[in-house]
Amino acid sequence: MDAEHEPYDAARWNPVESDEWYAARNATTALRDVLTAAGMTRDFPYLRADLNAFGQGLIELGRVSPETAERLAELLRRAIECGRNRTSADDSCVRKTN
């Protein structure tokens, strides 16, 4: 077997080619898309995918302003409320397009 096709051992392991890395990257992309839709593109400048020393995927949100944390908390509160009230005719959970 040539070096290019040999299986990875601990000394040659590449974290960017692991399933955990791809899972972290995909989750970061999904979160970024939702934050962008919520108009919070610039509020999470440190958002990134990462792996810890054990190869576990992590999402780094970074530091945010108190206003950003309050806005995120309000978005989550509304999402939870809408999830509980799915069967009601409450239109506060419907996205307005004007």
C-alpha cells in the first residue's frame, strides 16, 4: 500500500477528514443560515466549527453582546412557544412577508 492509501493511525489522523468534523461543520452552517435569516449575521463573529482534543465536534459561538444574547433568548422563547401552540390558530408564529 502506498502512503496515500494507507489507513490513518494516531500519528497520521487528519481531523478535517473525520465524521465529527463534518457534523460540526454542517451544524455550524445550519446555525449560520438561521442566524442570517433572523438578521443576526454580524452578531456572531466567532461562530465556527471545531474539534476538541478527543476529536469530538464542537460549535464555537464565541462572545456576544448582551443585546445579542437577549435577542437570541427571545427568538428561542418564541420558537418554543410556537412549537407548543402548533395546533392553535395563533398567527404570531407565521412569518410575515411584506
